Amino acid sequence: MLPALAAPAGAALWAPDMTYLQFHLAFTLPWLAWLLAGAIAAVRGKRPVAGGLGRDPAAWLGIGALSLVALGYTWPWDRALIGQGVWGYPPGRVLATIGGVPLEEVAFFLIQTWLVGLTAFAVGRGRRWGAAAGDPSPIGSWVRWGAAAAALGVAGVGLLLWPTEPGRYLGLVLVWSMPVIAVQWAFGGDLLWGRRRAVALAVGLPTAWLWLADRLAIGWSIWWISPDLTVGWRPFGLPVEEAVFFLLASLLVAGGVLLALHPSSPGRLRGLGATLARRPWRAWLVVWAVTMVPTPLVPELFAPLAYASTSALTLAVLLYTLRRHGRRAWLLFAVAVTFGVAVEVLGERTGFPFGAYAYLAPGPALFGVPLLVPLGWFTFTLIALAVAPARRARWIAPLALVAWDLGLDPLMVREGFWAFEVGPYFGVPWSNFAGWYVSGWLLVAALLRIEPSLAHGEGGDLRAVYVAQAFLIGVGLAFFGLPWAGLIAAAAMLGVAALGLPRAAAAGGSG
């Protein structure tokens, strides 16, 4: 539980004796109560509200589900903000904290979701979708994938801003929000663009009110925003980072509700479900991504999340390999895991080929080797083979493993999973990377002997995992206090991935 923090000098303009709870009673709960009253009246048939607001049980369930997602996704992020001193609250202004986050702040996650969600539902149900409701926008896929790519690019800008003090808060906001916005627009950006007036109203109305309320709360010192960790631009006295946060948070919720209301969405969801049925590994890749994202925000859960993410990725790769290579996938799995255990036992007991080190990791182990390590040898090597150019897979795939390890080993040393006797590279000796290359070369050679087509498979999904991992390593290591290791690893991984671009283009990027 984090303590209340003293406000930075000059953080408040005027400080009446208002608590965070009283702020909710004055600014957020009355509007929410009005929206709920309208919805309940519509359910009882006493008066129509915005095209039947409240008569759709799916909408209530959808907003409720969104509020739970918002709570789970935002709580660790907000905890990290407090822990890094981005924002805080004076003593006596909050009732209690949950895992270091004020109870009233946790309530804010739910309140804002319902405020924006009910507003979006009212706006969406109050407008005609049109005769061609199920048809995509004329600019179709350009809007979907262009907007998604742009959102990921903005997330990348956030990644660059985060390590700097003035860009800390803005960077964290962009990294938190833009990947989710990218997913939304990749799914239905054309649908949202076709109803952009409804999107603007659903986002603009609650955002404008929350901007005003937030400006007053900061001025009254109910909470404060660090001037050292913001860019310093404060239109009308509101830090621009706060304005961006409320805008993007409202866009996330409104986009989710309006997509749920659109008549084209069920068909797209059915299509997505059919794709997952044909390619079940993609569902496990989603689980992998979900377990990876909160890891740097809740470091006390690093160990269970590391095992969960590694297990999910391993299962995804195994399912993928079974689909591609049939029963031979089990032999590939057995050889890789056995090799991983053997080379790690040899390494820990003799110092060859990685250098002198010892395992300290909690959790299940095989012959003293943490289980996630041999699983990683199978999973990472199959992904590395998918990334490498076909004619040079034997040589480039081990290089892909080394690039990955440029971020992985410093992180594991930092978190106490293992330790080297000497380590000039963020606690890791140079011999470790030479050992990774040699060991990787041997394992790649063995796997190619079993299944030569591994050097020629399409592997679009696995290439995507490698590129996504480069981004996640860059972001995650910055959170763990290793920004340079993250930058080096991400650049190395993207460089290796670029070597396989001609192969990806020839294969059409299929999974």
C-alpha cells in the first residue's frame, strides 16, 4: 500500500477542505445518477429516452463488462503512475487505498466507464444506422488498418517520451491507450468513421465535463500532477496530459459501446470466431499478450505472470506447429525441451557455454532448471526459425535468439531469476550471448534435421509475435528501469526481423 504523497510546490491554486469522495458526490455521481434514472425509466416504459435507452439487456451487460475490463486494465497502470510520482494526493483526502490506489480512484474507473458508456448508448440508439447499416464505409480497409497503424505509431512516440522526465506522464498515457485503440479500429474503424458524429458526441460531452471537474480538483488540491514529469503545457490550468487521458479514455469506452451497437459487428465477431476455430493458437496468443501487458506495472506479480505468459506462448506455438507439421511437432517439442534442460544444467554446473551463473527463480523446475527456461528454448527457437530468411535460417535463427536475449537476460537478472558472477552488460557477461548463439545453432540444426520444412514455412503469425515481442521488450524494460537494454534489444530484434521481410512478402504474410 503506497502512502499519501506530499504535493509538489505550486501544485494547487486553492485548497478547500474537499475530499475525493466529496468530489465524486459533487461532480461525477449526479450525472451518472441522471443517466441511470433515464435508463431505468426507459426499462419501465415510463418515458422514452434516446431511442429506447435501457431496453437492451445486451447493452447493460456490455457496459458492465467494459467497466470490469477498464478496472483490470487501468488499475496497475494507475498504480505505476502513483509509484513513480506522476500524480498523488495530500493526506486525508482519500478514504483508503487498494493496492496503493485510492478507493475513490478505483471507483473513478467504473464511474467514467458508465458515464461514457451510457452516453454512447444514448447517442448510438438515438440515431438511425441507415439502410446499409451492415456495409462498411466506402474507404473501408484503409480506415481500419491505416488508423490502427497510426495508433501504434503514436504508441511508439509514447515509448520514446516515457524515459524522459517531462514526457513521462504523456508517454505513459499514450502507451496505455493507443494499442487498445489500434485493436478497436482494426476491428471496426470503418464502422466508427461512418458514424463519426455519434463518436464525437459520445466522446465530447463527457470529456468536456470531466476536463472541467479535473481542473477544479487539481486547483483544490484534491489530487496533484507532478510539474517535473509533465511537459508543462496547461491550457486553462489543466495539464495537457490530463486532457489527453480523459479524451482517450472516453474514446476507448465510446468506441467499444458504439461498435457493440453497430449491426455489422456481430457478423465480424462470428467471422473472428470462425478464424479462431480454424487457428486456435491465435486465442492463446491473445492470452500471452494479455499476461505480458500488466507485468511491468505490477512487479510483485512478475513471477506468476512470467510463467503464465511463457506457458500461453508455448501452447500457442505448439498448436501452430501441430497444425503445420502434424505429430512430428511432439518430437520437435521433446527434442527442444530436452536440449534446453541439458544445456542449462551443463551451463549452471560448469559455466560453459554461457558463463558462471546460478538459478534463483521461484516456481517449478526440472533438474534445478526453472520450467519456463526449457519451454522457452522450444518456443523461442520455433519463432526464430519463422523470422529467419529461408536460405539462411541455420545462421540467422540463432541470431534472432541472441537479439531476444539482449532484453530477456538483463530483465531476469534484474528480477532475481538468475545471477551471473560477472556481467558488464546489465549484469550479463558477453560470453552468455556467444553461448546463446552456439547453443541456438545446435538446436536449430537438430530441429531442421527432424523437419527441414521449418526453414521454408510461412510463419506469418510467429513473425508477428517476434515483432510484437520487440515492442513489448522495449516498453517493459523501460518500466523496469532498463530503458537502454530495452532499446538495444528492440532495435536488434527489429533488425533481424527485417532480414526476413523478403520471405514474408513472398509468403503473403499468412499464418
